[in-house]
Amino acid sequence: MIDLTSSGAVRLDPAGFEALVDAARHGSAGAPLEAKEALADERLDGVMSVMLDPAAVMRLVVAGPDTRLEHRGWLANGVLVLLLGERPELLQLMKTSPAFLTAALVRLTRMRPRHLPERVPAEFAAARLDELVSPDRRLRAPALAEVNADFAWRLDCWWDGGGRTLTAVDGDLGLRIGYPDVDRLVPVTNTFCYRVLSTVLAST
């Protein structure tokens, strides 16, 4: 499914996205009709070229006990392309300015202002951070419950010569970050996390 009727963005399912990428990479001959029509749509002007030859790539997974959404992004030549997971089987493809990346990450990670009491780090093995956003609910739900979190998110960024990963949990105990070399979830403020998110692609 590739929906071109929505204003401002293109909505598709995972199969439609794969068909679109395949048609852009190998040519539209033999591609499904909806993929050909999508590639001719002005909303995809400059989108596929960024996705096929990016300077940087990012993936954001946001996961609760029952639901897991994946968002992806590609950056090149001053253009940011986002593939947002609205639901597990519904995606939204859009082009925007890299200047909006931090605001998009804040919204997707559900950061919100709040007042919290003084907090202390929680013990959690760094080797288990992947469990917090695992595709397997049998791993993910118990891990989130263990650290009293409503949901977790993981941001991975890659570029030529480098990369960065950030894992966090959130909920009634506030925002806490897990570091790959520290067996603790460390409480942080929204301001601190905002500054980190604003620099995730600073090296590209």
C-alpha cells in the first residue's frame, strides 16, 4: 500500500516502502504501478536520492510492554528524510529540514515537562540494554517492569567513520539513560537529554 492522497506526506505499509525503494534503486520497469506513480509524485522529489546515498542514517525504536514502533531517517545535502512508524503496519514518509531533527526526536521519544523528586541510579546490566526495546515482547516487557519504566527508546546513528547509540527509559520515575559501559540507568533532566539529541549528528 502506498497512499498518495494524504496532504503533505506519503503513507505506506512496509511492503509498499520496500517496493518504492526497490523501484528507485533498480528502475521502475517491472515495478508495481503504485510504486511508479509514487516516484512520479512531487512529494518524493529529492527523497529517494537521499535515502539511496545518505551521509548519515538513524533509527529510533520506541517500545512499551505491548507496542513497539520503529522510525528511520536519512540525511544528505541539507535534506532530512524521515520514515515514521505511525502504527506497526503504517508508515509515513516525509522530507524536512535537518533543523527540525531535534524537535522530531523530542516528540517521538515523548519527552514532556514534569517535576520529579530527587532520583538515584537504578542497577541494570549494560549487556541487557537491548532487552528494553527487543522485538520479542517476552524479553521487553519483563525488562521494562524490572526498571519500573512505561517505555524505552533507543537511537542509533551511523555515518562514514563513526556512529552513536543512546538508550533511555521513561515513565513515573522520569527519564533515565543507559550507558554501554555502565551497569546503571542514570537519571537525567529533559534539558540534558535535549542537548544530547541536538548533537547526535553533529559529527557528520
